[in-house]
Amino acid sequence: MVYYISRFLIRLALPIFLKKLTVNGHKKLDARKPYLLASNHPDSFYDALVIGAVMQQPIHTLARGDVFRKPSVAFWLRQINLIPVFRGSEGREYVKKHDVTTQESIEGLKQGGAVVVFSEGICKNEWNLRPLGKGTARMAYEVWYGTDTIPDMKVVPTGLNYEHFRGPGKRVELNFGSEIAPSDIKTSPEEYEKWLREFNEILTERMNEGIFSVPNVLPIADQKAAVRQYLDKVCPAPARNNGFLKALGGLGRAIHAPLYRVFKAKAAKLTARSVFYDSVLFGFLVYLYPLLVVVLSILIGALAGWPAALATFIALPTLAWLGAQYR
């Protein structure tokens, strides 16, 4: 229930947070079939939110295990279908949990869901695909050839291209690439390490088809300019020329500016301006903003009547959307 409520709210919030989202290749995905979505990882938890919002079936997302250490936090993360991934470097006690992660992922696939795995391993705000770890290959191998197999599962190379990584007003392109099936790997499954290497070679090639890469050696201003030029072609900003709606957008930004400043400052403080900034800021928008709108509507309803409460409940999110889209 928490997952579906969250997905509903995320789908409402994305048009406010994003200037535009372009999705390619998702229509070929069958909502009745299991998929392992092998994605790049440029913007922390926010990557999974964007992917999950466009998928028809529920998704389960592999996330770094250290965020699950507090039981209260782990409980809520489980409610939104996050599966912990523990690395051996985090301590010997977590090495045995690798099999648990795989089994939970297989259960999610069997229930008709998709599993998102970030094949680079760690998140970094970059416009390129970093070298892949072996985690995705090992999971695919286990699903296809392990003790509890799902032969019809496909691996889908997934690529996210962001205009920037700091707050709202960005354009995002999401690409679902050509599926990888067991028959695509020519190496015998009995040659385990060689099989993993070939799988990663195929996955890297197909992921790069959907990821726009910019050399890290370029100055950051040049990197951003290259990304904007690319997105101008594949994800052009919508034309917003209506003067009346622009005026309402300005009003919406003015009304929401004090609240946004609070959210922005709190997110920066909690994340120390790290890769988690977008995730936390968007989380405030998804969970706290609707609560504040409901509370304010109830207060206005008590003072001015329920027609005024309903008007407030509709007007505030509408003005927020206009403020984000009409600048």
C-alpha cells in the first residue's frame, strides 16, 4: 500500500520537479514479464523514482545496505520495495547476506515485478557510464542458471540522462535499450568467470547506446553546455508562450518561494550537498508538500468554509506546476 501511494504521489510530483521527461523504449516492455533493469546511477535514489514512475509493474530497487542499519529506517525502506545490498567491505557479517539479496530479488521477479540494479555499483554525478561491477552479471546468472531459475527473465539496459543534478527545473531522458537474453551470451555457463565478462561486455555496449557521455577532463561549464545541446535535440523544452499562464506561474513561484527555501536549506543540510540532494529535496516535495496542502486546506475550510478549502487544495498544486513549467 505504501509503495502504490508513493508511486501515485511521485507521478504527480514529477511534472512539478522536472521541466520535461522523455521516455524511449518503454512501450516494448511487457508488464506481465519479469525484467532486470540494469541502469546507470548518476543521481542516487532519484534514479529509481524516475524509473519506477514510468513502469507499469511494481519495481524493486537494490540499494546500499548501510542505509538499512537503523530498524526504523529499514522498515520504511522495505515498504517502498527497496532491497539492501551489502558489500564485503562493510564487514564480514554482511558477506552472507549476498545470497539473501539475490533471493529477495528473485521473489520480486516472480511476483510480476521488475528489479532495478545500478550496474556501476556506486552513484556519482557524472555524464558518462563508469566501469560496471560484476553484481548485475552475477544476479542474471543466478536467475537464469541458479537453483530457483526464471528462464524468461530479460535484462534491460537502462540509461538516464540528466540536464543537471541540483534541484528542480531539469530535463531528463530515460532510455530502455535492447533486451539481453541468455542466448545472447555465447560463453558456456559452466565457464563462470568468462561468462560474467562477456555479459558485462554486452551490457556495457547496450547501456552506452542510451547514455550521453561527456569527457570528465572538460571544464564543468563545457560539460553542462554539451549536455544541454544534446537534450535540445532529444528532449526539447516545451514552448511556454502563454502570457496569462506565465503570470500565474510567477504567482505560483512567489507563493511557494518561502516553503521551497526551507526545503532547499533542509535538504542541503541533511545531505551536505552530496549526491543525495535531489532525492531528499524531491522526498520533501512528495511527502511533506501534500501534507502541508491538506493541513492548510483544512484550516482555511474551518475559517472560510469548505468551498474555500477545496479551492485551496486544487489551487496550490496547480500554481506549483505552473510556476515550474512557465518561467
